Amino acid sequence: MTTHPDAGGNASLFHEFETHLMEDEKPSLYFDGLLTAGRFPSAPPFDMLAGLHGVEQSPVHHPEADVWRHTMLVVDNAALLKSQSADPRALMWAALLHDVGKKETTRIRKGRITAYDHDKAGRALAERFLRDCGQDEAFVRKVGALVRWHMQALYASKHLPYFNPRAMRAETDIDEVALLCLCDRLGRGPATAEDLDHERRAIEEFIRKSRTGGTDHR
């Protein structure tokens, strides 16, 4: 891991966060503990994460509650599955940062809670977070790309025009996106064996469509 000397105290906090992301069976226990005790860092860039607490989501698609709770579930799923990743470190940071764009994009439209383009907004924020913590540019871009494309499995399964496998393949590894997508889709509370099987089949279909080109949309 390469850090820049001008990152200051951010680098120390980043290392502490990363230690728990990479070593804990359930990293959410550490992050929730900080938040509950009022010790979660509130200065930039860590305020991006603290600010997710209380950001509402559609109860239809996210019965687990706010964006913070969803993020914690995704991080814990990623911790369980990171051994399947070619780059567990990038996966774990992408899991933690994947929805940082929701705070600035969440709106109520016609009585529905939406967060359109939070994947695009999230990429810029995630990359800023990592740069502010002194991370090298290759790592910044790798995590940023995962955040940017983490909605693609949903778009593919819903046959939405935002599915763009060609652009995704140009920037990141499909298998890594698929793993993050699976963690994201499971981050909605306890899943039954049937739920898990359904989500895995959806991810397999996403991989197939992504590799064969599917239907590209601009």
C-alpha cells in the first residue's frame, strides 16, 4: 500500500478502518461501535460515511432501513466473500464506499424515495475520499470503477437502458463487479436459502450478459 506524506492524520484513520475491513469477520461491529459512541470521525473525508446515517431509502427495495444500515450489511457480506476476490482490499473499500453518492442524490419524487445516478456521483466521492487519505492513483481508480458500476447487475436483470457492458469492461473486471453486486443485493437484511439462490442466479446472468456484450446502451 502506497500513501502520500501529505495525507496527514487521514492516513492513520484510513489504516485503522482498513485493518477492521480486512481482518474482522463482521466489520460493521467496529463501525457501528464508533457511530453509537459518538466517536465516528466527522471531518472530511470521513464525513461522507458518517453522513449516510439517516439517509432514507425506498422501503420497497431496502427494508433494512437507511443507507448506513445497508452499507454495514454490504460490508459484512463482502467480508464473508472477499476470499473469492482477485483484490480483496479493493472489494472491501468499494463495499464501504459504494453508496456514498446517495446523500447528495436522494430525492422524493412522486411520493417515492429515489437516488438516481448515485453510482456516478459515488465514484467521484469515493475517489476523493481515497485521494484525501493518500492512496495511490491506481487503487483510487480501481475502487472508483467498482463504485461506478455496482448497479449494473440490477440494470441487466431489469432490462434497463443503463446497462452498458462495453463501457464497464473497459474500466474494470466483470467478476469483481459481480462480487460487489452480489454483496449489494444481499445487503437488504437476512436472506433465505431461496433468496440467496435467486441472487446468485441473477449475478450469473449478469456475468453472462456482460461477457457476451448483452445490449449496449449509451
